[in-house]
Amino acid sequence: SLKELQYAIRHCLNELKKKDEAIKALKSDLVEKTSIIQCLYSQLDKYKSIVWQSTSSTSTLNRYKIKASPHDPVQKRLKRNAISAEPSSLNAVGQATFDKSERLVPKQPHTKTLIRGAILENDFMKHLEDCQIEEIVDCMYPVEYSNGSCIIKEGDVGSLVYVLEDGKVAVTKAGAHLCNMGAGKVFGELAILYNCTRTATVKATTHVRLWAIDRHCFQAIMMRTGLLKHSEYLEFLTSVPTFSGLGEDLLRRIVDVMEECHFDYGDYIIRQGAIGDTFYIISKGNVEVTKRKSASSESVVIRKLAKGDWFGERALQGEDLRTANVVVEDREGATCLVIDRQSFTQLIGDLDSVKQRKYDEVPELSKKSDGFYDDLILEDFTAIDTLGVGGFGRVELVELKSDPAKTYAMKVLKKRHIVDTRQQEHIKNEKVIMMDCNSDFIVKMYRTFRDTKYIYMLLECCLGGELWTVLRDKGHFDDSAARFYTACVVEAFTYMHARGIIYRDLKPENLLLDTRGYAKLVDFGFAKRIGFSRKTWTFCGTPEYVAPEIILNKGHDLSADYWSLGILMFELMTGRYLCTITQISPYVISIFSPPFSGSDPMKTYNQILKGIDMIEFPKKISKNAQSLIRKLCRDNPSERLGNQRNGIKDIQKHKWFDGFHWIGLRKGTMAPPTKPQVT
């Protein structure tokens, strides 16, 4: 009947309404779960794209968990792995100075413009210098893919960066669509920094034309252009009488602080009678020097200057009244190398006093002469427990069979893994440097052993554990505790830098506490003896801690360690924050927060390149601590505290360390913030 039909319709409508509400609730739940998954992926991605992927066993991973009661959240924190490219050295200069004509690929002007524009729009590559971009454009070669082809596959090892000239591609991650890209876009740039796995998949959705360059060619360009420019600048300086008598190390430091400035045709670089504090060397173009004999007379050309000539040198010595005009006469303009008096004085001090200064001899690495360890063999030790497991091998707690009271840490490294990742030079540096270092703030290495599969390093055992564990448990350190642990690192750096050794892998994970509670540097896999005012080129470190010059392949020196010291201070005082995820209660993701941190390494590097001035400091970091961090984390290495005329003493004398008992720290009489409970 009609009544029954109407009832049936109403019933169906009610059922549809209920299903609509159920669908709406499910969609809302899906959005929330998707948000949770993205949060988890964001944290997971921070530990991808690394050379040293962790292969920890389940039992080892359990070390990093804090057991909680059923009512408490479980806080998890993953140790960060360091990354490294294949080691570079000046022995590679022969490769770096490749014949550009052999790699040059002819291109139409509009193609060059497109590639250059794509590079300048890329967050990372836009920071490269013009001469480097020009060579990269010249050396890129063409690649084509048909519709549906996989250009980059997530998880694969990559070495190419691409510029899309024509067509479209789709980017996915873990099966989820991220974005589409068209002509004029760069992708895959992380692969030109170091050997890493791809973090996303890129597929062609039309026929595409690309331009590519590989990591070896890119790094060769970066190294070659940097060395050539440095060499040219150094040659300019040695021709200036003002700098006669200065050693090569000082001249190299001056080169590092000089900046290029371009002036257009007709520009006055300096004016007669003006106050000036800047010294100039012409690197390109021509200028005229003119002078007026009186205020009413016309300017007369005294002489002309060209590439390699200089002017304004008296400004560095305090004579700041300009006695002539310098005007650009070259129609294409002129480029000068510039240094101002303040930068010069901060870097090396007063010129006359520097010339008269007598320099102490560089202290050599002091060999630990203890014949006790020379006669020991691997079979003299018994393994007690496993302290940690990683991609390269493991660390065992061992005791001497003849004297069980003597315990050590035995680092066991897999030879095959070392060879596969081309880390032989890093392992050799670690052995040589640690065997020769003798500091109370550096973990001691007593000797090494080897067999067919492994290399064994016998190390001082620091039973207080890792500083990152203490930081995890406490959440963050107050000013006093952070100051103590930072001072321990400063003492270690004082010892190493006085001997020309760069560390390059500072982070809480690499600081061990001895039984007293004092922090010691460990893991010297990236350490290298480079000398003074010399650069090295290998990309290595932990993403959140690497300095801008490492990311940009400009070559880096001891000052890269001061950048990482500032990052360490920030992390010690901010510690972790908890990302509560109700859907998987009782779990809480424990996230540690250095100032620069992204969902993947490339995002982290791009944040670093934006600089410390972009960071908003939390209130828990005191004003004095903020001041020191900002001075340590300057983009320009020459401006960093610790890398100026007084060296690391400038850090020790900073007001954050006012009243700190440095002598007590060195003698071991100062009470630490935490005394480990060793059983």
C-alpha cells in the first residue's frame, strides 16, 4: 500500500542519514589518522638519506626506550646518525681541475637561461656563487624519459640532480602523492652533496626532457672554483707591500674575510676628503685616481689602476681621511676585493703588532708512551656486555683476563662496510688521531687489533654513559649544567685545534661521561688534521649540526667546530618537547630540538642556510647564552667567536662563562652537574 511504501522510504532515508553521519565520522577519523601518520613520517624522514643506516637489533633498540607504567607515556628518542660523502682531499685537485671543455655540453641561450633560472629558484642551489652556477649550467647533459618512466625511485641510491626543461613529473612518498612539477624545476639535489638514498619517487607523467649533473662533477666544480679563487686572492695580497712580513697562514685568513664588491661605470669607489675604513684590491676592470689641488679646482687624473692594483691601504692602519678620488672608468664596471678595518682588526689585530709578534711553535700530538698495551693481543680480553650496535659494527664492554678490574670499550668495525662506504680514510684518521691524543676531555684509544673480518679499537671505558641519555631523562639542562658540559667540549677543542685537528661530529650522542661525570669527546671518524688556515672539502657531520660552508661545498676549516658548539648549546638548553599522539596512547614521541631541524636532511640544510638570525630563541635560554650561540653560529666563518685574533680564548672569556672555574675544570676538582651511578 501507499502507507507502507512511504514508511519504507522514510526508513531508507533514516538509514542513509545514519550512513552519511558514519561516513562523516570516518572521514574525520581518517583526517586525524593521516595527520598522525604525517607527524610520524616527519620524524622518520629525519633519519633517512644517510650513509650509516642503523642495523640495530631489537635488543639494542630497546636500550633507547624508557619503560613506563601503564598510565605513563613511553618516550622514544632515536639516536641521530652522521652522514659522509666519499672523503675529499687536495689529492683530488687533479680530478677537480678537469678540463672543462671535455665536460661542456653545448646549449641554446634559452636553455641556459631556463637552467640558470631553475637553480636560482631552488632553496639550496640559489646560494651558489655566479661562477659556480655558470660552470654547472655548462656541464649539465641532456636526459629524456617517456611517459610513465620512473626517474627517481624512493630508497634507491642516487648521484644525479635534474633540471626539468620540458614535460611534467609527479612526486610521491611512501605511495602518497606530494606534488606535480613542470618546466624550470630542480629535483634530486640532496644526491650531489653525498652518497644517499632517495627520499621520494619521481615519475614522468608526460614525455620529459631533463638536464642532469652528477655528484663527482658538481663537487669538482665547487672545489676547483674555490681553490682557484683562493689562490688568485692570495697572489693579490702577497703583492701588497702593506702585508709584507705576514706569514702565509695570516694571509690566508685575510683572504677568507675579503668580500667581492661590484661598481658600475662612473661610480666613485672613494671620494677625496671623505672618511674611510676600507681597503680595496681590483680583481676586474679599470679605475682612475683623480685629485683636486683646491676646493675650487677641477679634479686631475693622477694615475690609472687595473687588475691586481690596490688602494686605501692606510685605512687599515687608522689613517681614514681619503686623499684622492677613485672612479670606475671601465664601461663594464669594476670588481674589487674589500676588507674593512673592523673585520681586519677582529681577525688578526693591529697590523704593526702582528708583524712584530713572535709565534709559539705548534704543539705536536703527544704519543702516549705506555708499553703495557703494546704486547696485548685480542685473546687477552673477555667480552662482558654489548654497549651498542650500529651500521659499522658494535661496541663491547670487555675486561682484561689477567686483571678483571681493568675494563675497556672495544669498538668492533666491519671491514666490508668500511670498504663499501669508502670510509677507509676516515677510519685511518680516527685511529691515528685518537692514538696520539692525550687530553682529559677526549676518550683515549690504547691500541687496535684486526682479523680477516673486523678492525678492533681498544678504548677508555666511560661508564657514566652518553650525555644524550642524561639529556633525554632530564628533558633539558639549566644554564649551569649546560655551561659545564659546553666547557668540557671547549677544553677538548682547545687541545685539538692547537694541533690543527678538526672534529666535525659534535652532538650529545658523541659525548661520554666518565665515572666523575665529566664529558669526553668520542667517535673521531670524521676528525682530520688539516693544520691552520687550511680547508678540507668532505661533506660530513650530523645534518642538524653541519655548518653552512660544509653544505655549500666551499671548503671548511676549524671554525666549523665552533658552529656546531653553538648548536650543541641550544640543544642542551632546549632539550626535547613531547609530540602527544592520543590515537596511540600511551606513547608520546620525544623530539629533540636543535635550532635547525626539518622533516628530511635537505629541508634541514635549507633552514641552516637561512641563518641563526631567523631562529626565535625560547625563554629558557638566557640572554648571555643567546649572545654566545649567535656569535658562534655566524654564516661567515671569519666572524665566528673562536675564529678571530684571540682564538678560543674569546669563547672562554664570553660573559656567559663569567665566574666559571676553568682551572678547577682542568684539574678535575669542579663538581659536575650529575654524578653517574655506576654499579
